[in-house]
Amino acid sequence: MGLVVQKYGGTSVATPERISRVAERVVQSRKEGNDVLVVVSAMGDTTDELIALARAVNPNPPARELDMLLTAGERISMALCAMAIEARGVQAVSFTGSQAGILTDAAHGAAKIREIRGDRVRQALAEGKVVIVAGFQGVDPQSKEVTTLGRGGSDATAVALAAAFGAEVCEIYTDVDGVYTADPRLVSDARKLDEISFEEMLELSASGAGVLMSRSVEVGRRYGIPIHVRSSFNDHPGTWVKESTMEQAIISGIAHDVSEAKLTIRGVPDRPGVAAALFEPMAAEGVNVDMIVQNVSTDGTTDISLTVPKASLETARRIAQEVASRVGARGVEVDAAIGKVSLVGAGMKSHPGVAARVFRTLADAGINIEMISTSTIRISCVVREEDVTAAVKALHAAFEPPLVEEEVGA
Ligand code: ADP
Ligand code: ASP
Ligand code: MG
């Protein structure tokens, strides 16, 4: 038997009873002869509560201190989890990200894992112990400061550990039975996918499907680690995220995202260098620009619209205003009441007509499209935030993912 990596999300460790159930599952796997490496998230809504606490004392908390605070959430659940396993007669030891040798860059709140040393983890596993590692955190070896990986980051911790320790699979235990064709909280008849390719899962995650953090999918793809997303509340088989799948769906699923805002710079002089002048400082300040649309120039000026995470909106607005006044643009408008819906499917590449059908479906539902962007396997539309649920439902009803063979252009 080999090494099994199991990650349990916040809902799965939300109460002492649930931690005990997790411990049962871990102990069972250990008794089957596996080495077991467990990654835990903070209990329930702990991370949200800690962020609210921070904001209550400082509307703009220093990033270092916020990471000191947030890493405490996973520290609580890892220790409780180890205690619950010990209570069942199996030796267990918990480690923080830093103790586990998870080395990251210096970007507080959005750190990337650079290397996993893992000496203490290796040693404890060799001693026959179950190892529990705090998710979502690491340490910057230069500054020795603790860092967090960004929301949902425990998924990335788990897949990175699976890669570093050569596990055959990374199991992600959560509160749904797997990856669905849309968020089951929005679409009650969404269907569970038996499998999905890394490529499609990456597009879904990056488009807002929070069931897996997109960086965990990137790591899985890079190191060839299959990810099994399944429920911690039952034994049903979940969804396998892996290299290639048996059937290539035309449409695999629909994702939505209300975490971005739109920013428009009006009356930008239409000449070389203006876009660079706008986007270079955005990049330098770490603003993750998603969609970009530049209108056709009329009177020698044009409008540029872009979407950014709401968390970066104030930074983006400041930069846009500075650049607008420097290049002589008319002004800057922001709009936080937007949402994005995205249709994803690898078979889209070879099936013309998908985009047309998306636009027809939204039009028939009376939903206005404000921006459009595409990749070879995704079509995304920005709509009013209040239209997002209706848009997802309409697209799901129209395409019935996973759509495998039907001619979509017809
Ligand atoms: P955890 O705490 O276990 O990491 P998350 O809340 O991060 O759990 O992710 C699970 C949630 O992701 C589900 O409860 C579901 O509402 C949401 N979700 C969004 N899109 C999807 C999808 N396509 N399939 C399954 N769940 C999805
Ligand atoms: N606790 C962190 C969060 O809520 C990390 C995670 O759950 O993956 O984002
Ligand atoms: Mg999660």
C-alpha cells in the first residue's frame, strides 16, 4: 500500500463531531495499510470570521499580521484532528505549513509554493504516524515570515504535498459529492461528473467554480497527480480530475463568479503605448486583470473596460485615474454589480455554433451581455450581478451538460 493524501475542507471539520468522523475515515485508511497524510482547512467559517475580526480593528489590516491571524485557523483544526485520531489508538502528529517545510514566495495573502522540504513529515510517516498538515499556509525562507496561499488554498497544499511525496492520488473531501455541471447551490438539477480533464477543470476553477482552487489543478496537471473530489459525508465515488477522459464532452459545465468588478476608462486617446501605460502599473501592483475590452475608435478616442477582483478595485481605480489624467482620457467609471458566467467544454474547439447559442439563450432570457471573452474551450459573458443566477440556469437548461454528442450548431 502506498501513500494517501486526504484533504478535508472547512465544512468537513466544522464541529467536534465532524472532526471525529474525519478521524474515523483516516484511521480506516491507515488500518488498511496506507501511509496517510492529511491536510485540513480551518473549521467552518473560521477564516471569514478572522478576516471580519481583523477589519473590526483595522479596515486595512497589514498583510503580514493578517497572515499571522489567518494561519491560526488551520492550526486549530490540525491539532484537534490529531487528537481525534490519537483517541482512536492511532499515532498522529500535526505540523504547521512552516514545520512541514512548505516554502513559499513572499506574497502575503497570495503566496505561491516554491518548494516542499518535508523532512519532519517524511520522518513521522516513517515512524508509522498519521501526519496532519495545516492547509493554506507556508513560510518565506528569506524573511522567515508565515504566508497564506489565497482563499481555498488548502487544495493547493494537498496537491503539492501529493506531488512532493509521490502519492498516486490526492483525495479532496468536501461538502458535495464531486464536481457538478454547475454549482449545485444554484442549479438543483446539476449533474455530478464522473471525470473531467485538468484543462477543463482549470477553466472552471479559474471562472469561479470554488470546489477546487485553480492553483491546485495547475499543480495536479504539472505533476500528473489525479485529483479525486468527493464527499466527506458518504462513500459515493466522486469526480476524477485527470489528464485525459474517456469521452470528450462538448460542454462540461458552467461556472459563475461575482467576485470581480468592472472598470471603464472613457475617451482614451487612440495611440500606441496607452494600453501599456495603463496595464504596466496594474501588473506592478499585483492587480490581476481578467477581461479587457477596447472599443472601436471613433473620434480618435476609445473606451477601455476591464474586470479585476473586487479586492483590488480601489488599487485599480487609483491607477486608472492617474493614467487617465496623464494621457488625457475623459474619466474613470467603476461598477461592482457585475457577474460573469462561463461555459466550459473541450469539444467546443471543434463545434462551431456554441457561442451563437450562448448569446441566443441569454437574449431569450432577457439578459444583457456587457462583455465577452473566450478561450478555445471557454466562453465567458459579463452580465448584471442580479442576472447571474438566471443566466446560469438558462445556459444549463439549454446545453444540458455534460453535452457529449448532440450537434450544438443545429
Ligand atoms: P471546502 O470547504 O470543502 O473546500 P468549498 O466551499 O471551498 O468547500 O467548495 C465546495 C463548494 O463549491 C460546494 O458547496 C459548492 O457550492 C461550490 N461549487 C461551485 N461550483 C461547483 C461545481 N461545479 N461543482 C461542485 N461544487 C461547486
Ligand atoms: N481556510 C482557508 C479559506 O477559507 C483555506 C481553505 O479552506 O482552503 O480560504
Ligand atoms: Mg475549498
